[in-house]
Amino acid sequence: MSDQLFPAIIAILLGVVVGVVLFVPFVAVQYRREGRLTLRQSLLWAGFLVYGLALWTYTLLPLPDPDAIRCVGAQLRPFQFVDDVLDYPVGSAGALVRNPAVMQVAMNVLLFAPLGFFLRLVWRRGVVVSTIAGFAVSLAIETTQITGVWGIYPCAYRFFDVDDLIANTSGALLGAILSLALRPWLARRDRMAVAPTARPVTFWRRVLGMLCDVLAVWLIGGSAGVAVNAWRLYVLQVDPASFDGGPAGAAAVWVPFAVLAVVVLTTGRTLGDLAVLIRWEGGARPTPLARALRYLAGIGGWQLLTAVAAPLDGAFALASIIALIAMRDRSGLPGLIARMRPVDARAAVTASDAGGAAPRQR
């Protein structure tokens, strides 16, 4: 694998991992900021995440073997690149294109231009803030390089160049200025975003909430399994050769089941419901019974089948999607079993939620 390809692959793989870990909080934030989550928003944030990781991987990776590093110095004279450019022919446009010093400066500018652009699109920051952020990020990278990754290596293995700091900051400024062309689109997006009034509970909104629940189960279960193995290894000092998957596997199944059960029984909503701003109305009485039925007819039932009857969990998931499509109020199996219906969490509380059974849509 080439040195140029390796950082890109690492950035993409890390982007996938970090994206999965942050997906549920991301959905929750987007619904509270803009009242919805669109494919364009998701792609924009995914691009920003991969780009941010690529900045790190391309400037610091691959990490060298400590026994094979070559210590390098630092270039602390501002605008030294001008003399470097003049060391090569500059008499024509073609000569400038072939000038390695010009290409190095241009690449440093282009590397940071997306940062200013993304800060405007994603974080809605202006030119000044984007430029300062570009300087801060570049300074952090250059400082990491000159300190040998903050003391991990005995000396700097990558060249610190103050001109890189200037070029990177200029790139962030350029990206922020170019983003001004999108000002009309951004203004229109802001006008459409975050409606304080309730929105319909659509099929895709319910599916997004269900996906958040599944990811939450996997992340909580994985963390519980790792914690159990770490306890056995470092506290109980069990020989790793004698490890079996029993305790960690049990924790990976029952910890998320218990955690999500507590959330549903106390709030009436799953983590996915909370993320996409859905609450449930109506239902059997007493309320704890309705919430328990709602949990077991949804993510809780899927978890149980995964644990005790794995071949049936796929059938349960398929039945859940079919019921979600078939029922006009998008209540799916939880609504059918618990006699509840999903509504936007920003909607006014109805009589059914206060104690009476409201008629269900069919």
C-alpha cells in the first residue's frame, strides 16, 4: 500500500467507526436544530467528518519506527517560500505549474480550503471565525510535528514550516470566502429549519428512530462486553488463554436490554424515539403496562429474539417494517400490541395521553 493511499484509507475507516458511534447524538442534534434529517445533511456531515480525519492522517501518518526516524529541523522564517519559488524557472505559466515550491504552497492552501467551506456550511460560522479556526488547526498540527507527537518521539520526524501555517490559514480564509456564494441558499435553509410546531410522523422518521435503537443496542452491548473482559483481565487477572465468550456475551445481550427497558419504562420512549422527537399516545392502562408492551413489541422484542431465538430476529424485523408500512399512523407492531400511536414530541398532549383512550387511525 502506497504512503499516499494509506492515510486516505485510514481516514475513511475511522470515519465509518466514528460516524456509527456519533450517529444517534447527530440525529438528535439535527432534529433539535432543524426539525428533520435529510440525505443532504447526512452527506454533508459525513464529508466533514472524513475530511477532518483526513487532515489528521495526511499530516501525521504513517507513524515511523522509533528506531528508524530521521530528525529534521524547522523553518521559522516567514515567506521563505518566495525565495524557494524563485530558485526555479518562473518565466511562464507552464514553468509555474511545474515549480515544486509553487505546488507545495498551492497544495497547503487547497488542503485547508474545505475547512473554511465546511465551517460555513455545517457550523454556520463566518469568514473571521473560519480563518481563526484554520490557523488554530494548522498550529496544532505543526506543533504536534515539531514536538515529535508531543514527546512520543525524541525529535521531530516531520518538518515544521511557518510558511505551511501561513498557507493553511490562507486556505481556510479562501474556503470561507468561496462559501459566501452560497449565502442565498443558506438563508433559505435557515428559514425552513427548526419549525417549533409539530411535524408528521413519517415512515422514514420511524425507520430512522428504529435504526438509532439498533445502533444504541450494538454500542451499549459492545461497551458492556469490553468492560467485562477488561474487568476479568486487569482486576481478576484471568489468563486470556482461558477466556470464553460467556460472561462478555451475556453482558452484550442483557445490559442493553436492561438499559433500554429502563429508558422506555421511565420516559415512555426508546432512545431512537427521543432522538427523532417522537412520543407515544394512548395505550393500555396502567401506563407501565403500555410502555412494557410497547418495548417488547419493538426493540426489546428484537433483542430477546436475538438472544434466545436468533433465526427469528430477522423475521421479527421484517414483520416490523411491514406493519410500519401497513399502518397509516406509522405505529407498527408497538402501536398494534400496546394500542398506542406515535406523534411529534412537540405536539400538544391530548386527552388520550392524559388518561383516556383516543381512537386509532386505520
